[in-house]
Amino acid sequence: MSPRFVIVCGSGGVGKTTASAAIGLQAARAGDRVLVVTVDPARRLAQALGLEEIGHDTVEVPVEGEGRLQVAMLDTKAGWDALIRRHARDNATAERVLRNPLYANITARFVNSHDYIAMEQVHELSRGTDHDLVVIDTPPSRNALDLLDAPRKMREFFGGRLIQWLTLPYKSRVLTFASRPFLQIADRLLGATFLGDVSEFFALLQTMEKGFVNRATETERLLSSPTVTCVIVASGEPESTDEAAHLARELARRNMTLASVVVNRVVEDVSVELPSVEEVVRHVTSVAASDAATALAEVRAVVDEIAVTAGRHRVGVDRLSSIGVPVAVVCDAQPGDSPVEVLEAMVTRLSRA
């Protein structure tokens, strides 16, 4: 059976990686074989799961029950190397691309290459049977949209004019008179072989067009299929709820399924009845009335600030509840809570939602 996918996305700093780990841990404890893949290069997933580090190779996380939890981090270079070898017409062509002096630099910046490799991995995992659920932890939401759009951008790239221009020097030794001054300047500034290396790289890449475009098209279909669902993570702050609402609209526009919204780090209102100055002085005889008044004013200021924040967060939760999908509200962590404790609190709240 092909695995199901949950793509976890949202603005930065809202506990998105913790939510990804919590979703994976919850499913594994329920008996599923789960893989959590982090696309976010911040590498916080290992800390949340109590691991020292996570690399390209999968790492097993001990869980209770019959399920299985594995985690891994996307390796862009290894992904591109595998992609080139898969789509090249023969080994010689693949090696020419991999040895091209600009290969590493270009693929690191080329058409959101990190995002494309992530979606390529989703496609590859969709063909396997080793996992029941795959959780994808994405970068902050604007980048998450880039990630979701990467297959389309790759498909459009091969059909665009840019690749035709980039491959022209390689395909034709006869250049127009008008282009020669530009090429002479480029040679002096960048080196005589620079344009040749660029042209050769993209010409070789163009020979793989059919494979790239077919996979990109298949990945686009996969993302809008019932197999893939999304979870948005936000805080209760206005900027984050604005971002989450925007992301929900964009997912709908892409015909992708939004399963739920997690509103994390929500501050709850506290009901505190403070004593009077006279009561403080009566019970703590060593405290002067002026000092008691000052201390009570400082406590009142903190309580009022919490009340204002809680009210702001209530508005945010109500706004995200209007999207029309289940909303899980997770209260703010307490000072001193470890990453593992924060993760367990998230698992508990998600299981109740």
C-alpha cells in the first residue's frame, strides 16, 4: 500500500517542527510505520525527538507499541546526484553533468532546487511500501509555497526561453555579431570557460527534459490527490494568523487538502485576585506599605499583559476556526520545559483534538 503524506507548513517560529514530530510520534504509537522528513535546514527535529542529530540516512526513534518511527533530513546534493543519474540517457552523460565545474553551485541555486528535490523525494516515497505515513516538515510558509510549486516551476523552466538562451553557445559556435561584445566582457570578468561550462551544463540537463517533466507532472497530480493532506501551524499572534489564513487560501487555490490547523503557544487568560496593600502588610509585617504597593502594581501589570495577550490570541483562534477545518489549540510551554516535554504536550493535545 502506498503511504499517506502529511505536509506540515506555517510561518517561522511557531513550533512547526515540533508539530511534525508530534504527528509522526502519535501515528507511530497508534501502530503506523512512520517517516518524518525535515526540509527545514534549522535541524530542530532531532532536538524535539531527543536525538543528537539527523542526517540524510534515516534514524530509528524508539516508540511504544507496534508502530515504527524513522526520521531523516533532506540532503539536497545527494538528491540532485541521484536525480541526474536517474534521468541521464547513459552513465557517461550523468558523469559529465556531475563533473561540470558549475554543477554544485548551479544546483544549489537553480529554480528552488532544494524545494524541487524535496518534492522529488515525496514522489519517490509515494512509490514505496515501507511506510504507512510520511510527514514532511517544510520551511516557513512563503518558502513552503515555493516547495509546493517546485514541480510546476521545473516543468515551466524546460518549456521557457531561458534554457534556450543558456544552451545557445553550446549548440552553435556561430554567434551573432551583437552578442560578441557581451561574451568578450563575460570572458574577461568570469573566465574564458565560464559560459561554455554554463552552456554545457544546461544542454546536458535539457537532454533529460522528458524525465524531469514527467516526474514533475506526476508530483503535481500527487500533491492534489486525496493521498496528501496539509496541516498548518500558527501562533495566536496577528502576523501568524494572517500568514496561516493566506496559506489556507493558497492551498485551496492549488486544490490541496487542508486537514487541520494547529494554533500553538497560545496564552490563556488567568483569573487572579490580588490582595490589598493592607492585607499584604498585615500578613508580612516586615514589608512597608509603599513597598507592598509597588510589588502589587508590578504583579498587576504582568497579569494585565497576560490578559491582553490572551485576548489577542482568542481573536486569532476564532479567526482560524472560521477556515472550516478542525483546530487544535496548544497552550504556551512553561519556562524550563525540555524539547521532549514540549513534544509530549503537543502529542497529548493533538490526540484530544
